[in-house]
Amino acid sequence: MNTPDFGGAVTDCASLAAYNGNNLCDNAVYGPKCCASCARQNDCVDSNDADVIAKLKEGFHFDFGAKDCASLLTYNGGSLCNDPEYKPYCCATCKALLPSAPPPSPPPSASPSPPPSAAPSPPPSLAPSPPPSVATTQPTVTDPPATDPPPASPSPPPSPAPSPPLTEVETTVTLTATADGTLDEDAVVQTLADDLGVDPERITLVPSFDGTLDEGAEANVTVVVKVEDDAEAEAVEKELNALGDGEKTDAFGDSFKVTAVAEVVVTAPAPSPPPAETQTCDCEDANKSDDCASTCDAIVAAVGLVGGALIAVIAVPIVVVGLIGLLVLYCCCCKGDSKQPTPTAEVEMPAAQPTESHV
């Protein structure tokens, strides 16, 4: 069955029922040839599974999930059930999707068959309906949540510069207990720091007792103060001497009285040794030292030894190869001489004498 492709391909009776709005089923030439299919179409029944699958495979719907009539109810929102090209194949099923749709109109009365010589009327030129758009679900790509970059690790603090050497100012103070009491070293250090104008960390007390004295007892306390320069050392020395003048009576607490202050000793830091001079050795200098001369001789000997070893490494293979070549050449010459033929001396044989026959 071959018909012009005006409303879809017509390959069998099932496609004839769907072709261009059933007009071929009403045609006097084609309708009678597919009477059963056209009647089934008018009765609104589903085609057999083979016809449905064959129709769906003509396009791309079968690959996207339209496998049978039941799948047309959910495929792409049921759009194929509204498509006149596919609806006749699944009429009963699609009718369940649209219950309010009016029933199909009854088939018109068939016109009498024209004589055999009459040409069949061509189908009206109706533009075929475009295939429904297939909504393809694209996966939604979500950007990963923005994350803040990790905080940069703090740079290590610069190493502190080495502190300069400090001068020590030292004296020994003699204390007499005016009442039973205990020496509070932290309080004494803070008082002395305020009087001397230095940091408490630079003051060290070395008492000669366990810190507790009975009334009238005496004990010594060594005071060591570290300062940075000579001017500060002089100021501290003056303040320490003032302890023995009775001006600083409360420096060591209310229970102790300063009765004597030893001579203040100022100890300056040892000077830093000068950097060692780097001695250079010039082998070309005629007045070089003995150590330099020995070093130069050792260098020359080492260079000569290394140079001789390199020469030996290079020369020995060359000599060996040369000797092998000479040996090969000599052997070839000897073999050539031995293959020459040795001349043989020709010996003249006396001519045969005729013999006389005696009768």
C-alpha cells in the first residue's frame, strides 16, 4: 500500500486508520481494503501491541519511554494522546485520560465504488501536525558552596635581637631585726626597683638566712643589680650607698633596719673577642708563610697525581689498541707468506737409448 506522504507514512492498515484524520478510512478505494482496522478505529479500541510499538519506533518516543498504550498516559504529560497521529493506535487508553472529550463521530456513509477506470481522489493537502516537543529533563548542575580560603598561617615572630651584655652592680647589706619578722623578698625587690629606677627582673636578692629573724638578730643580704651602661651603673651605685646613710630605712620592711652597707662592686661585662682574622694563602707570594707553602705543595702534588692518572687512563687503551692492530697485521703477513707455492727443481731425465736387437 503506497500513498503520498501528506499526513504520515501509510505502511499497514493500522497506519491507514491514523493517516490524516481517518480520511483514508472514508476513502472508497482504501477504506474497504482495511475494513477491520478502520472499523476498530471508529469503535475507539487500542491496536495490537505490535502495531503500537512499530508506530512509536518510527520516531524517537519509544527510546524516551513510550513503550505501549499505557505509557502514553504519563509520557510527556499525555501529549501523544492528543496527537492525531498516535491517538488512534491507543484510542481506548487515551479516552480514559480525557473522559470529557466528546465521543468520536460515526463514520460517514461510504460512497459507492467508482468504476475501475476512475482515478482515486487525492487526499486533501492538510499540513501534518508537528510532533510534540519532548521535554528532556536536564540534570541541574549546582555550583559547590563557596568556601572561604583557609586563613593564612601567621608568620612566626622575628627572633629577638640578642641582648647586650649587662654590667653587674653588687653590694651586701647588713640587716638587724627590730622585731620578730620575715623578709618578703618580692616586696623588697619591688621597692628597690622603684628606688633604683630599674626593672624588677634585673634585681636579685641572696639572703644569708632563711628569711626569718628574731628581734635583735643580724643577717646579710646580697643585692645584685644588672644595668646596661655606665651611666645607669653610677646611678644604681649611688642609690645603694644611700641605704647605709639611713635615707632608705623601709626598703627591707618595717621589721628590719639597715645597719651597714658594704662597698659597692661594679663588674663590667667581658669585652667580646675580636673576630678571628681570615688568613689567605697566595701561592705566588714569595714571602708566604711555611703553612701556606706546605698547602701549596700539597695542592701541586695532588694536581700532578690526578693529571697522571688521567693521562694513564687515556693513553693505556690507545697503546693496547695499537699493539692489537700490529699483532693482527703481523699475523696476516705471516699467513700470506706461508701460502706461496715452493718452487720445485726440474730434473732432466736422460733420453732413452735405442736398444739393439741381436738376431
